[in-house]
Amino acid sequence: VQLQACGGGLVQAGGSLRLSCVVYGRTFSNYAMAWFRQAPGKEREFVAALSWSSGSRYYADSVKGRFTISRDNAKNTAYLQMNSLKPEDTAVYYCAAQFRGFGSTWFEKDDELDYWGQGTQVTVSS
């Protein structure tokens, strides 16, 4: 399985970006999807998750109301729509997939997730 993330870039504070994560090699609909990010000098942190089957969404407090995770099974793609971006959102963003991940805790142990993408840089200028 390969995950390919794209859509990052440089944007001014208050702007928007949409990240995409294309999944190759498996039945995409069988996977729960999540986004994480890592800023320079900081640990990787959870951003958003979309559970398998139920479609339940979970967000970090820092992005609630600004970011939206979604998926298009026909395109084998997960998305992260990011609005009202802030300089503190600057980071490398990674997508991850977990086979049939469900409930509210499947994404908490990120080192146990099945697959990861390569990351895409998001830079928000003030």
C-alpha cells in the first residue's frame, strides 16, 4: 500500500489549502484515514481522523471549526480542507491509514497505524 499526500504550499494567514492523500494498492473503503502534522522541533501530533464505516470525524482542539476531513471512495482519496490558517499551523502534514479503524481511539497510537504517506509541507506566513 502506498499513500501519496499533496496539496501543501505557502499561504498567508487567514487563507485556505486543501490537502489530498491518494491511496494505492488496497480497497480504500476498508481504511480509516487520519492526518497528523509535525512542526520543526516538535513531536508529531494528531490533526484529524475519519473512522471506517461510521464516518465519524475527530479533530484536535487546535483545528476544530477550521479544518475538515473527508474522503471520496471513488477516487481512493482522503482530503483535509484547511481554512482560516494560522502561522502555528505551519508543519509537514502526513496522512495515515488504518485497516477498518473505528471508534474514537484508533488513531491515538500513531506508531501503530498501518500505513503512512510521505508528508507535504504547509507554511503559513503572518
